[in-house]
Amino acid sequence: MQQSNIESSLALTRHNRGGTMVVDYFQPQPYFDANEVSPGLWVGSLPAEQCPLEELQKRSITHVLRCGLLYVPAKHEDTLAYLKLDVVDLPSSDILSLCRDNDTNTFIENARKAGGVLVHCQAGVSRSATVATAYLMCSQHIGSEKALRLIQASRPCVGPNIGFRAQLKALEEECNCDIAKYTGAPGADEHFTPAERAARGREWLNKRSGVDVPKPLPTGVWKPKRISPVLPPAEVLAPDANEGAGRGQ
């Protein structure tokens, strides 16, 4: 039987306990599942952080930003600089407040100056992408749609949950983003200098991709609209006089 997608990326430690197969924990397979979405800024999954140190160093990664309640210990804390962001991947999680409290933008900026940073969560799809998007918005003064498309051009699988997207949309005003300037479909090549594009020479620098950014979520508790039942006309409900007369005969 073919392994599932989860089992193909995570090694399961199993043993028999009283005749029952028990899974103790998930141990990520060490493969570098991350993409450079902007020079020195890598977005990826937990297995990327669990790679041998050489895999990170050859990409000039000096810092790691972990996003999530990850039960697998950080692997390179003795060598690399770490910042941990305890956030669950739920629309109700206030991820941007955690970013402000932990000053993730400064951490990423300093890391890029020092070499590079890996921003990762469990799968490299929602939490890490949200943190990286917020950084690009604030550092480049671009809208959430622009920033997400830049990241998707290098890592197409990213997709922050609807609550995170609403928070990113609300962040646009705070970052003084020029939304009107970015109504087209930008590509990742716009975010790299000509020299950087030439040095990479990869097809993904010219890819185009889009993402739908939802409207901000309502601030109050959402209540479903009450719908009146559809009733037949009154004459249909009224008893038939002839029918009643017939029964009385």
C-alpha cells in the first residue's frame, strides 16, 4: 500500500504495546523543504530546519524563525540564532500581535544582513508564510496581495488561513502600502535585482501566480440571517367549501 503524503514526509516511530501498534511521535525526515522567496529570506517546513547544519550553511542561513507549537526540538540552537513564535494555525489566532511582541521584522532584517533566515512552521504553508508576508509588506511598503504573490512565485503551496489573510489585509494601512500601485499580477523577478536574477537563473523567478485575499473578517460575532419560511398562498391553505359540503352529505 502506498504511503500517505504525511508518512512520506514524516517518519513515524512505532512499537507494539500489548499487541497494538502505537505511534509515539512524528520525526520529520531531514530534507530541505524551503524556498528562497526574497534574497536571504527562506520560507519552509519543519523538515528543512531538521536538516544537517551543512544544508542550511551552504544557503548562508544564520537565523531560524520557528512558527508554531512544535514538539520536535530545535536542532541547531547551539550554532544558529533562533526566535520562536508560539502560534496555532487557526483563523482566530492573533498572529500579527505575536509578530509585534517578538519583533519578527527586526529579527528577519538583521538575519538577512548577517546571511539569511529560514522562517518555518509545520508545513511551510500558513504560519511561516504569514510572518514572511508581514515582513515584506512592512519592509517594501507593498500590499498583502503583492507580498503573497511574491512568495507564491517561489513557493506555490503557501496559503495563509482566512483569519491570517484578514489580518494581513488590515496591516496594509499600518504599513502605508500603496495598494493602487499593485493591482496587476506581479512576479517574483520584480523583487530581485538584475544581478540577483542572473545569478539564480531559475525558471521560478519568472513565474506568475495569484491568490485571492478575502475581505477582513467582521469584528463582532457573526449571526446567520433569519429566513422566513416560504408559505403557499392563503387560498391554497383555505379549506375547499365544496369539499366540505361533500363530506357533510
